Amino acid sequence: MPIDLASLRKLESPSPSMLAQPLDDAERVAVIVRLHAGTAAPDCLSCGRSIAPGIVTAEIAAADLAGLEADPAVRSIALSRPLQSS
């Protein structure tokens, strides 16, 4: 079932191009997740890396975005974007 990014309220500043097409459940996405103070990262981020207190980066299946959205420990979610070459 495709994931509609527009339905995710915790998603920070998605670009119009990101919102244009739903993601397939199995598609891998790089995320940066901000957690509420004193909370543990959700299980789907266990393969991720903590880059600062309360901030975790990971590559997850798009299907896991709904779980992050529903998790009370998650403050916000950002999709990592590829860097533009100059």
C-alpha cells in the first residue's frame, strides 16, 4: 500500500516533488528523526545512528513512516534529500 507523505503530520517541510508521488511500502528512505527529551528511539531506528542527543538518522522502509508518525517518542521526521552537485 503506497504511503501518502501529505498525510504525515510530523513530517518536516516536504518539498512539492516529494509529495507528488506516494512511496511504495518497500522503498527505502533516509530519515532524520527528532525525539522528545528522555525518550528512546523506536525499534525501526535500531539500525540508525545517533548524531546528537535526541536526533537519529537511519534508512528505513517507507512502511515504517506510519509507525514513526504514531510513536509518541517521535517529535518530528525529516526525509533526507540528496545533495545537489554544483
